[in-house]
Amino acid sequence: MTGNHGADVISALPLWRAEEDDMLECVQIRAEARDVKTFVFRAQPARRFAYLPGQFLTLELPVAGETVRRCYTLSSSPTRPDRVAITVKRVPGGLVSNLLHDTLRPGMRLRVIGPAGDFSCAGRPDAGRLFLSAGSGITPLMSMCRWLGDLGGPFDLVFVHSARSPLDLIFRDELAGLAREHPGLRLQYLCESRDGDAGWSGVLGRLDAGLLTRLVPDAGQRQIYCCGPAPYMAAVRAALADLGCDPDSYHEESFDFTASPAPAAGPVAASAVGAGYKLDFTVSGKNAVAAPGQTVLSAAAECGMRIPSSCSRGVCGTCKSRLAQGRVDMKHGGGIRQREIDQGFFLPCCSTPLSDLVIER
Ligand SMILES: Cc1cc2nc3c(=O)[nH]c(=O)nc-3n(C[C@H](O)[C@H](O)[C@H](O)COP(=O)(O)OP(=O)(O)OC[C@H]3O[C@@H](n4cnc5c(N)ncnc54)[C@H](O)[C@@H]3O)c2cc1C
Ligand code: FES
């Protein structure tokens, strides 16, 4: 009775619209593993979230008079649409991960952009899946795993997660519960050491082709989803190449966008010929020339201007800047809202100048 009433209330909520909605309130914090916490949020005002399992939010935090932006995957499942959650691992010396761990409390609010991103098993073949993750890279795969579990139907999934030690295994109890409930889910942990759990009886070591074949003999027949630190993902790609896996069956997400190639610049605007356009940066006093077809971000970097950036493809909103004068051709992927464009903001990573520009940076 209560559950159905709750579901009715949630389904009556207006949908979260990334174009207009941006405020979340923290409602719960959970410790998940060493240096890892989950932060659960509801929308303010109340909204129902619709997203693909595996998508991320960009947090916009005021720090020392500036807006700092970082992306965090939604570890929650879209099947529970009144809340979203992110699961954050402390990065030694890192600004935002430590700020969230040390200062974010239930009742506090923060601004976000998104959800965005295209790393998801939703809408892809579901014959058999293999999830490969390491460290905090488990978050998009956990979202997908929760989603598959909530959908209720049978599924065939091998989930291989790597961690430094048993103390660093994120979502261990919840995944064990899901595996008990769903016979189609097979869990396999790999730890580099037994630290903190001398009785650890799981596999010790790092993933390579030999270990993968032993743990998942039919890996080559599965749709593979991978997320983790860059060296881990490089090792996975090498192992899969050794095993002759079909590259079309392999999907990955990097938490370091700079590790993946930026998209090619769009076609050169007809007017942007010859010497290119002049860029003046009002705060730093620097200036640059953007060659025909060159993005503002890339031209800025060449003159030593370090505009904060992450995805380099107009998705995360990290590079958002104010354009005081001039016109750009911007091909964004959701990292900026129309109302921000109307207020004079733009994304330098996916914009090529259509005139000389004056930029507030
Ligand atoms: C799509 C996407 C999804 C993500 N999802 C998650 C997730 O679910 N969970 C999660 O925990 N993370 C996730 N991340 C990573 C996250 O966005 C942050 O990068 C991470 O939390 C570190 O941010 P930070 O501000 O704490 O560290 P930063 O301040 O950005 O620092 C990062 C590193 O650089 C070093 N550093 C910083 N400043 C300097 C300097 N001046 N000189 C030298 N070194 C320096 C720091 O010591 C640290 O090692 C995701 C990233 C992306 C792109
Ligand atoms: S760096 Fe992501 S939108 Fe520009």
C-alpha cells in the first residue's frame, strides 16, 4: 500500500529537465569503502530524474570566488527516479573530492549540469555482458547492475572488479546481495593485496589476458563495458586484443577525458580564412590568434592560457566562459543551457570563432 502510494507520488513529480533544473539537496551520505563515500541527493524543487544508467553529472562548486567543475557518474539507478547518488573516492591532494568528503552534509545544496554521457548498456544487445572495473570506475557499472536488477527480468552478467585490497572493494555487500537474488549475475573480485583482510580468499593479482580467460572463458562472446584508471583500461584493451575480441563489442568510459582523443574540429567556417581571428582575454590580459577551424580552447592553450577543461567535446561544461564580444560557432553536446548562452556564456572547447573575440578569462 505504502509502496504503491510512494510510487504514485514520484510518478506525479515533474521531470528533471537539464536545460532548466540545476539544484540538488544532499539527503544522505554513506561510507562505502576506504576513502569512498556515496552522496544521495533529491532535486530542489522536487523532480523525477530520467537518465541512462552510466551517465554522469557535472558538479559546479563555488571555491574561493571561482566556479570549479568536476564530473561524477550517477551510481544510482534510473529505476528509482526520486533520488540520484554519486560515489566519490578521495584523490590525494584533489580539490573537489576532498571538499565533498570533508564538508558536504545532508541539507546542503549544490548546482549540477546534466545528466550527460553515452556510456551505457541500455539499448544495446543484452545476450551476455561482461563488466570490467577498477577502483572508483565501478560507479557507472554499479548503476547499470542496479538497473538490470530492478528491471526484474533474467540477465547474464559477469562483473569483474579490481581493487588495491579488500578494504577498497566498493559496494561489496550490495553486490553480494544482488548476486544472491539474481542467478545470472556472477561476481569476481581481484585484489592486489590482502591488506586489512588476511583471510581474503579471492583472486590476487592484476587483470591480464591469462587471468581474464581463466575467469571468463567466454569473454569474447560478451558485450564488454570497462571503466577504471587509464593504466587499467590500457591493460584491459591489450588483454582483449590478445584474446581476439571484437572491438565493436567493447565500450569504455574514462574518468580522465584528456586520455581520450578530442573530436576533430568542425568544418572551417567560410569567413574564417586567412590569418584567423584575434582572441583577447580580459582577466589574464593574454591574447591569441585562432587559426581557421581551430577551437578557442586550443588557441588559448597555444598562448599559455589554461582554461579549465575536461571532456573537450562540449558535454561536461567545465570550460564554460563568458564571451564579452564576438560570435562563435558552438557545437555543444549538452554542457551549456540555452539561458546561459543567452547570458553570453559559451564553451571554448567546442567553439570556433566567427569574428575576433573578447573573452572574460
Ligand atoms: C565522466 C567522468 C565521471 C567521473 N566519475 C567519477 C566517480 O563516479 N567517482 C569519482 O570518485 N570520480 C569520478 N570522476 C573523477 C572526478 O571528476 C575528479 O576528477 C576526481 O574526483 C578528482 O578531482 P579533485 O578535484 O579531487 O582532484 P583535482 O584537484 O582535479 O586533482 C587531481 C589530481 O591532480 C593532482 N593535482 C591537482 N593540482 C595539481 C597541481 N597544481 N600540480 C600537480 N598536481 C596537481 C592532485 O594531487 C590529484 O592527484 C569522473 C570523471 C569523469 C570525467
Ligand atoms: S571541456 Fe567539457 S564542455 Fe568544454
